[in-house]
Amino acid sequence: MVSLKQELAGNAYPGRGIVIGKSADGRHAVTAYFIMGRSENSRNRVFVEDGEGIRTQAFDPSKMTDPSLVIYAPVRVLGNKTIVTNGDQTDTIYELMDRQQTFEQALRTREFEPDAPNYTPRISGIMHIENGGFNYAMSILKSSSGNPEACCRYTFAYENPLAGEGRFIHTYMGDGNPLPSFEGEPTRVDITGDIDEFTAMVWENLNGENKISLFVRYIDIETGKYETRIVNKNK
């Protein structure tokens, strides 16, 4: 297990990232989703609450040039399931799981983003809380070493995760041109502190120039009730 703080601080451009795990006291299912950006269009965003989930929104609508890959709902709730993704595949997962398909089946209808030459991976997570139990899964859809002719699909499932640990998946291994896609299994990281301490730690260790917005949610595993924090660089 590695330090999430060090993992974030040591990477100037992980892109968009999802963390899912269990709080150190074992009482809460934890998730965080952050976005970063290098272009003016990408940086011109904020997170806003939308029902039980969130969506991205232009901070200054007059400066938004292309909404196609930057405006979406990263978080939606379907019954006792919380969906977290880096794109409009949130809606795909929500709609197809609502029709009794699985997380994996829903994502088979999608692939990486069409943003040559990066072909940004689509990363997704789903949290399931029921009868005092918690499990989750994560997925990445990415090009084959930058070749858009082939889509590689990986799903990682975690049953009864241990207290104080989680998994961290992000779109890029670091900065570059083209941007190198994430590789391997989601990184095993520590989950520390209450929701405010955890939120502050993640936000403070994201690269100051590139970070845009952060969402954090702690869900009580016994009751399903949750607390949410949103941090936006644009105010």
C-alpha cells in the first residue's frame, strides 16, 4: 500500500482520477473524483450538485468552446449504487444497469475518448452498499498503447474492502505529448481521516496549476446516508 498523499504530490498531471475505498474506522465507503486540465476550455469548469450526484458546468459560459468531452455528470446514484466516472459513460452505466445489465456489460458499449492523439481512457467506478456490506468495482477502457484500432477493457472488483485502504485509478501516468495512459491495476492506497481531513489532503496535494475540481463522498455503510464535499478552483 502506498501513500495517496505522496502518489498525488509526485504526479504533476494524473489527469482525472477516481479513489474508492473504506474509511480507517471501517464505517464509511469513501470515494473521491478529481479533474485537472491544461487547456483553457478544460480549466473553465466547476462541479455543481445535481440531485444525488454532480455535474460539470462551465465557470464562464462565454469561454466554453467545445463541451463534448468536458461537460458531463461524473456522479449518479442508482438505488444503493453510486456511479463515478470521468465522462458521459456515467449515463450509459446508469441507464443500462437500470435495465438489469451489469457494470461490465454497460461499458462494453463504450470505448476510450476520441481525442487523438491522447485517446484518453474512460475510467469508471461503482460502489454497492447493501445490508451493512460494501463492495466496489473499477474499470478502464483504453487504446492499445496509443493505437486506436484496438480497445483494451479491464475491470477490477473488490469485495469487502479492508478499513483504511482503497484503490486509485487515473487517466494518465503523468504529463507528456501524447499523454501516456494509466497502466496496471488501480494503485492500492491508504484512506485516512474524516471527510474534511481527507478532502483537504487530496486537494492540497494535487498540482496547483493543473487542478480544477474535487468531489468527495463518505457513505455510512450501515444506513446509506452520505456526506459530500465539493472544492472548485474557480470561484
